[in-house]
Amino acid sequence: MKAGNVFRLHNRLILSLILIAVFVWSLFSIKWNADLVHSGGIPTLLQIVEGLFHPDLSADVLYLGFKSAWITLAYAVAGMFLAIIYALIVGTLASGVLTSNKATRILSKVIFRGILGFTRSIHELIWAWLFVAAVGLSPYAAIFALAIPYGGILGRIFADMLNDVSEEPIKALKTAGANKWQTLIYGYIPIIWADMISYTMYRFECAIRSSAIMSFIGLGGLGYQIQLSLQDLKYDRVWAFVFFLIVLVVFVDSWSNLVRKRITERKKRGVMNTGWNSVIFAFFLILASWIYIKLGENAQFIELLSHKNIEAAKRFFSGLIGLQSDQPAFLDADSWSDALKLTLETLEMSMMAIGFATIAAFLTVVPAVRSIANGTLTGSSKWYNWILYGMVRIGYIFSRSVPELVWAMMIIFIFKPGLLPGAIALALHNFGILGKLWAEVIEDMDARPIRNLAMAGASQIEIFFYGILPTVLPRFLTYILYRWEVIMRTTIVVGFVGAGGLGMDFKLAMSFFNYTQITLLLLCYMILVIIADFASESTRKAVK
Amino acid sequence: MSSKIMVEANKLTKHFERKIALSSLSFSIQQGELVALIGPSGAGKTTLLNSIAGLVPLTSGELLIDGQPLSAYKKGKVFAKKMGVIRQQFDLIGPLAVIHNVLAGKLSDWGMIKSLISLLIPQEKTLAIQALERVGLNGKAYEITSNLSGGEQQRVAMARLMVQNPEIILADEPVASLDPARADDILAMLTNIVKEKKQTLITSLHSVDYAKKYFTRIISMRNGEVFFDLPTEEVTDDLLAELYHLKNGER
């Protein structure tokens, strides 16, 4: 075997080994001893677990739960509505399909893709914080904070979809005399329409979770109630509100699954009648959300632009760029070296988090596969397979419905502030997502080679290592890297509640109105996000 | 030829919801026979092979493999010594190297530890290399399987069967997606190996010509029933014409 041949054969193995090494390295950033846990940490853990099994379901909690769930939903809907508008406009411009020559196409791609990249690289909670700092507490702060990063993500995906449209139908339209706008409306949009809706529905589920955590900067909703109950140490109430959040997420998830399934079925069968119920429902939701925000919360858009707010925003942003400071932190070498240390810590936290999540998902994924539970994949099924399947799947739903920030707030009661609680909180949220994605990869596998292995007498474990793992490993690695990117963005958020890294310092700087420090930390954070994007993109290409 | 009966079917019946796939099939196959299953699409050839392989539970009827009922083979590892399956080239794990796909035929003999080590350092390498040479794939042991052509992949599947070395081989349309030259090649190789090792072969085929050329006995099926079951030399063109004759209203 030649050296190149060895790499080609084992490139996935080599990459896996590198990832494991990086994970182990990140573990060294923590001093492993009893000092990690609060003195009352274990009893608190028991109390939290007890609350899980005896949630407070009294009438006033239920009333508050329904009300906060509605606020959370309404903000998410309104935010997504604006995000879609933003994504449609900027995404179309970023794809360059409206330009007529090469130079303007490249220019338009670079500029608008840059805008989309910038808006999505900053986490929605930070946008919310910046808005609140600039214009004060208003539902619009939450809605815009949601709309901007979500619009950035949606816009980028829309642009990619537009660029992937095949040439022929577009050329045919052009020869028929269609201008740019007509090719867009008659060609591009109808071709990618179904995929756009699918992806938007998927993002909507994420928006619910994001909207819930908006509350942490003082904007109502489920997260706000969770936070209040945690401060009162009423864990039974905490879980009651967490259950409300889970139900809301599961509801949106099943709606979005329904819509996506209809769309794929319609593609297959070529029928055009289904889906009107969902359209009407979506329309009603958007209308109700905006009416509620306008009337129920009495939010005035004009008020946002009042003289007072504009002055405050001016002060805030001029503070950020250092106009009010003689010694801006981002021009100071010592501040930079401190911030870079925090950046490294944040990086380690993200690696630990994805490592923990990967281990947990790896240990649980096999029973979570439907085709293994019912025996269609391996040709044999045991009675306990379905019980295991149900248990693991419920665990996954639980894990991914609760936002990282909520996990972090609970964990910080058990562990002392530092990198470990942050990593655990991130891992708790991501292991459910990773497990679900992986299980779907195995479910989509071609079952024939696997059954043939079973026929050749391979045991379950041999089937896993010879049949399943080699086939799914590239997709597994892709999903690990993709989740790591997401975790990178979220590290800053778990830091807010004291889970270490850049986020903790960011919160301090916010509290002390240390504006130039905020700018410095944001710069470091964006460097991290860009590095993570680049590293994961290039490794993913190497594995393919 | 010994007179050991390898497969004995007694009134095999299989219903899929409302459709009858097999209706009261009976036959017995002796060791060393080369049997071709022919008949129009939907006649039940694949269902029959799958039920002999134990992949599809029968609605009723009795099936004896080497004198024992199918249900007696509880352990997959024991059954794998009795029976092996080859189909179109969808039986291999694409991303694995060829040698691992061949050695997968040994998994029934190996323990877990040995199988896992083998993924890093191939065990019983000479056995695999010999099998690959026999099917004409010298020097391809370390290629990624999915990079091979359809015909080559089918040879890898045969090499795996040689390593597994079962007493009965079931082949479901083994040459369906190959061009005529390669199909001829594969069938010649398969029947030669089977004769050498005194194995028993049951193959479903679309092509009557191949059935006549390589097999000693032809069982034809139509609508889930045996239409004729004859030694190859007694199969006449009239019988074949009748087998594939379209009924009115059938397309």
C-alpha cells in the first residue's frame, strides 16, 4: 500500500482520532477534584431531580404557563416573519441571480453574503442585549434580536438554494424573453419553493427555543418564569415551566414535520391540494402574534425612534467604538492578552461540550433507531427494543427542547462557576440533537447490505462495526462538526449565567457599562466563530 | 452424486395481506444440484428465496433445510454455515475496503475481538487474497468497494461467499444489472465454484438462456405456483412460450 492509499483508506479514522485527541486535550483545562462542586451541590441536585417528578401544576402556575407560552410563541412568530422578509430580500441579492454581468454579480455576492454572515455570526441573545441597551425594554428588542440572526441563516440558505438551481429551465425562460425579475418569479422561486418552506419550518422550531431565552434580559415569556422560579429555588415550578416549553417545542416540531412530509409527498405524487390548512394556520398565527404585540403589550414602533431612545442608542454605539474613552480596551495590549486567554478557554469549553455530547449520543444512538427497534434493519427484533427506543427518544426530546441557557442555569446550582458547568449544559442540549440526527442517518441507510451481513452470521456488534459504522461515519462526523459550530456560537450565552469563558466577562462588562471591553470581547467572539466555520467547513470537505 | 436432500419444501404458502405470493409449493432439492428459478415478474421467485433464507416468515407449510426445520436454526452463526445469499450488487458495505467485505464471510466464525482487530489489521488475509484471486480480482484487496464497477462488486460478493463457504447458496437475480458479457462471466464462475465445492445452488433468473446454459434443473413459477419442474434437457420451447404467455388483459 502506498502512503496516499493509506490516507485515503483511513482518512475518516484519522480524523476521528484527531478529534478524540483534541477532546482529551480540552479535558486538561480543568482541575479534576471535589472543588468543582458546590458544598451543597449534591443535595441541590437531588432537590432538582425531585422537582422533575413532582412539578408544581397548581392553577396559577398553569395560568402563568399558558400566558408565558403564548408570549414565547408570539415573539417567535413575529421574529420569524421579519426574518423571512429580510432573508428573501438579502438572500436573493446575495445569490446574484438578479445581476446582469459578472462584475456586479461578484460584487453583489460578496457584499450581501458578508452582511448575512455578520448578522448570523452574533447570537440572538447578544443582539437582544445590544438592543435593550440601546432602546430599552420593548417587545421589538426581542423580535428584532430574533429576526436578525435568523434572517442571516435563512438568507444564506436561500442564496445557496438559488445558486444550486439547474441552468436549463432558467435558460429556457430567458430564450422565451423573460427578464431578470420574471426568471426569478417564474423560474427560481417555484423550483426552490418547497425546500424553502421545509427549511423555514425547521428554523421555526429553533426560534421557539431562542424566543424562550429572550426572557433572560427581562423580556417576558417562559424563560423569564423559569428564571424567577430558579431564583426562588422553587424547582417544582421550574420543571412545570420547562414542561410547558417542551410541549410547545414538540407541538411546533410535529407541525413542521407534518408540513415537510406533505411537501415531500406532494413532490412524489404531484398533487397540489394539501397544505392549505397549514397556510391558513400560519397566517392566523402571524396575525394574532402581531395584534397581541401591538395591543396586548402596547408596543409602539414609533416610540422606538423617540428622541430619548435615539440619544441612548447614539451614546451606546459611540461607546462601543471607543469615542467616550481615552483608553479603549481594544487598543490595549493587556486587555487583548486577557481576552485571548478567555477566548482559548471558550474554545476548550466548546470542545469539551461536543466531546461529552458525542459520547452520550454514541452510547444511545443504536436503540434510538426505528429500523433497529422494529428489526427491519438487522432482521431480528427483541421485545425490549421498543422500550429502549421509547426511553431514549423521550430523553432526546427532553434534552433538545430545553435551551442550553436553561440547562446552564440549573447546573450552576450544582457546580461552581467555570468551564465544566458550561460544557455540561451545552452537551446536555446538544446530545439530544446529535442523537436524533444520527438516528435519522441510520434510518435512511440501505438495509440490504446489513441484512446480508446478518445472513453471513455476523453478531449485532459485528454488524455495527462492519456494516453500520463505516456507512454512516462520514455523516456522523459532518454532524459533529456542524453542532460544534453551533456550540461555538452558544458558548458566549452560557457564560452569561456564570459558566465561564467570554460570556461571563461580557456580562460583567455590560453591567459596568465598560463599552470598549464589550467591543473587544465581541471581536474575540467573532474571531472564534469564523475559525470554527472555517475549520469545520474544510474538515468536512476532507472527509467527503 | 450423493442423495442427501438439502432443501425440502412441503406446501409452502405465503400471503401478503390480500395478495397470494406463494400457493402450496412443494419440491425437494438434493445436494449438488444447480437449480434455476424462472418465471415472469411477480411470480414469487424472490419471495420463495427469501423464505428459504428465513427472511420472510411463511403463512403455512413446512421447510426442511438439511433435514431440520428452519425454526431449528436459532443461531445465526450456525445457519450461516448452512446457507449464504448473493443478490445484485447491493450486498456490500460500500465505504469498506474490499478485503473487509470479503472477510465479512468469516464473521460467523470469529469472536467480537477478532472481528474488531481485523478492521485495523486484516486477519486470515491469505484466505481472502486466495478467494479474490479465484474471482479474478488480484491486487484489488485494498480498494474502496464502492469505487469498483458493478461486475467487480459482484465478484467481491462471490469471494465473500467462498470465504463463508455455506452448503447452500441462494442467488437472487445475481446478474440482473450487468451487461451480457459480464453476466456470462459471473454465472460461469459461480457455477464452477459451486461444483468444485459440492455446494447446492438455487438461483432466480430473468434469462431463460442462462438458465439452460449453466443449470442442471429448472423450476418455473407462475402466480405463486410451480408451473414446471424439470431437468434442463427436458425443458422445451413450447413450455417456455406458455410460461411467459400473457393472459388477456394482463400487461
